[in-house]
Amino acid sequence: MNFVREKKSVKLSEANNVVDYKSKVDYFKYTDNPVEAKELLNLEHQVIFCTGKIEELREKRWEALTKMRAILKKDGTFSEVMKTIGISKDMIYDINNREKIYLKCEVDRKEISKLPARVVKQLVQDKTLDKSSLERIIKSENQKVEYEILKEERTETIILTEEQIKSNKRDEIIKKINWYKQQIDELEIQLKELDK
């Protein structure tokens, strides 16, 4: 990996890939030492570059494990092989959950691979989420907040539905009371005729 330095910007290159990146931070504002400021800029670039690589590698790992599972599932040795190569059950569950989300909605694997593991687990466990809700959560800036908003909206809908049910039950009870009153009135009329 080669770094070409300019003031507050760097070109990160690895093989033939060149990425332009400009820092939003003026490190000279935080330190008077120019050597430290340049070091901080260099470290920031490494963090940004590595973060992108982590996301890319996470997606490649997901694809590879999915393909391995498809092949090894035939003879039931997938878990044994994963244990042997040091892949934890939690990672396998996470990959399986991401695959479930991918199959349920039409979102790019890159988007799903960026999701935090906790959010993925919540999304898979929530059986009430439909395709459009999943896509809305995944494409949002903050998936956790968007998921909470959706849960709150559904709760309000459920409360409204419960109120409607209560209202409908009340109406049914009033109808029954009126029907019974009508039956009683008819029976009283018959009783009066019999008394005559």
C-alpha cells in the first residue's frame, strides 16, 4: 500500500485501486506539533481505509461461508469444518441471519454486510417485518433508530386496532341488548294476549 501525501488529503493505493480521501479534521487545531498533526492525519487515513476493507472482507467472508455451507450441507460436515478452521457458532449464526435477510428483501449484500450484528439478529427475530420495512431499515442512516421508529409505529397501529376491537365489541353488546329487549317486548305482548 502506497501513500501519496498532500495537506489534509491522501491518495490510498493498493494494487490498481486508488481512493481519494480528504480529511474533515484540521489536526493542527488539536496539536501545536506539526509532526503529531501529520501522524494523526496518516492514522485517520489508515482507519478509514481499513474500515472500507473490513466491510469488503466481511461481504466476501459471508459469500464464501454461504457457498461452503451449500456444499458441506450435503454430508452434514459444515459445523465440524467451521469448528476446525476457527469460525465460531456466533459468526455462523450471524452469516445465516444475514442470508435470511438477503433472501427476504431485494437489498445489495454490501448494504446488509454493513449492518451491526445486533441489528441483524433483531431483524431476523422480528417476524412482523415485511420486505418494505426491512429495506427501509437497511437503507437508513441509523438502522437502530429506524427500527425503533418502525416498532413504535406498529405499536400505535396495534393500539388503534385494539381500540377498534373494543369499539366493535361494545357495538355488538349493544346490538345484543337491543335484540334481547325486542324479544322481551314480543314475549310480554304474547303474555298479555294469553292473559286476556
